[in-house]
Amino acid sequence: MSKSVLNQPQFHDEEAAYAYVEARIWPRGPVCPHCGGVERNRKMEGKSTRIGVYKCYDCRQPFTVKLNTIFESSHIELRLWLQAIFLIASSKKGVSSNQLHRTLGITLKSAWFMSHRIREAMKDGGLDVFGSGGGAVEIDETFIGHDHTKKPKGQKKGRGFEHKNKVFSLIDRTTRKARSVVVDNLKASTLRPIMMANIAREAYVMTDEAAQYTNRYSNLGRFFANHGVVRHAAKGYVNFNDSNVHSNTIEGFFSIFKRGMKGVYQHCAHNHLNRYLAEFDFRYNNRIALGVDDQQRAETLLKGVKGKRLTYRTIGQ
Ligand SMILES: [Zn+2]
């Protein structure tokens, strides 16, 4: 018998799919999402009952494991959701909505909706700070596509990147993890609150020589224990006084992100970009090089489905 992951029952059988998700979302047994009750939940049996329905005898309301997750009020079978999660978690560069539409046999609209909900589940909430214990944190920004919420082209323009989407990223060089956010502009007053919320005061922060990091008032040396400046103008991207000061890690991250966005997703609307970033952060933070295999990555993704109905961004807001 083949050991193919795709032979696992949760991908084919709806009851097995529910059992699989329940075991992960309710490791200690069902929890009523209405009142939080854990004692008097009974599984509804009987031929006319839908799969996975429980009733809470504290508040007398029915519920399933899908409530208060990305699966809530979706008409797509749970086993197809699990297939989509596995496909997205195990692919190195992402899966387009078109591909999901063809592989799962669902409409393009459903596939699009599904993949955005799954990206939402990839957001980690960003609770831990980077650079704790004085570790190095690389900071940089990049531009991708056009921000259609800004003035159309042809009007008065500043520098070339004015109408592009702006992405601001941090990488903790010790844990080798990334965190990214869409920003409206690159002013120090926009970036500093994000840095203050996500980086430890004792960190060694590495940036390029851009004014928002180095000028008199926004100099990061005032806010963090150490600030190393990389001279892009010089040959290479290192500071020759200290070879530890470089931005090679974050340059590498941006190149994966850009190749992925161009190759798989082609273009994306400004208001969805934060979810694509969550996907690239997630994939980078759960990569093979950090010892995470496909199955573990899918499991981590599945743990993130809880409480993710709304689309909001916790970082930097
Ligand atoms: Zn209840």
C-alpha cells in the first residue's frame, strides 16, 4: 500500500475530515463556541443530522467545529478545505486560485475565497518581539505592483515608487524568521511604531542608509541598543567596518517574495496584499531549512484557522 499523504482518510471522507479538525481544534474535547461550555456537549447522531453537529446542554445551542474559524459558513466540504490547506502548505511558491479551481473541481470564485481565508489562517498574530537578547534584526522595504488606491499615473509624481505598494519587513537573524506589513509610506513616523512594537529595545538593528532610519531625529540608535548601517551605494551590501552588518538575509527573503508574486499570483490588489505577505512570511518561517516538513507545515496552518473569520492585520495597527 502506498504511503501517499493523499491517501489519508481526512482528504476523502467527510466524517474523517471533521474528526481530524476536531482533534486539532479541540484537543481536550468539544468546546461550545457560544458559551464556552466543555461539560455538557453531546454529538448529535441520527440519519437526518448533518455531520459534525454537537449540542450544548448548558446554552441549548447547536454548533460544529467550523464555527469561529475560516471554515465558518462555507459550503465547501471540509475534506476539500483540508486538501487545499495541504496543497498550499506543501507548495514552495504558493498555489494560484486557478490551480485550486482545477485541482479541487470547485468554482474559481470559491477557490479565490478559499485561498484568501487560508492565507488569513497563516497570520501568526506577531506576538513575540524580534532581536530579544540583543540579536540582530534586519529591516528593509520593497515595492511591488501598483497601489491603485493612490492617484492615477500621469498626475504629479514624486520619485518612481510613489504609486507602488510598499512592503516593510523585519527578519530576526537568530530565529531566522520574517514579519512583513503593507505600509502607506516610508516616513519615519509610519515605520517607527511598527519597529517599536516588533523589535526588542536591546536588539542590534541593521538598515540601509535611508533617511527614515538615519537622519538626526529618526536615527534608530536613539531607540535600539545598536544600529548598523549598510551602505548600498558602496560595492556590495555590507559595512566594511563590521562584516556582521549586512542585509543579505532580508534581500534573500524579498527575492523569494518577488519571484513568487510574479510567478504564481501575477498581480494582486492593494487591499489583499497583506494576506499574500502573511503567506510568504508563513512559508519562510516554516521552511524545510528550519526543520519543518510538509505535514508539520499543514498542521501549523490548521492550528491557525481559529478565530480568523475577520480580515484584519494585527501588526502595526
Ligand atoms: Zn453552550
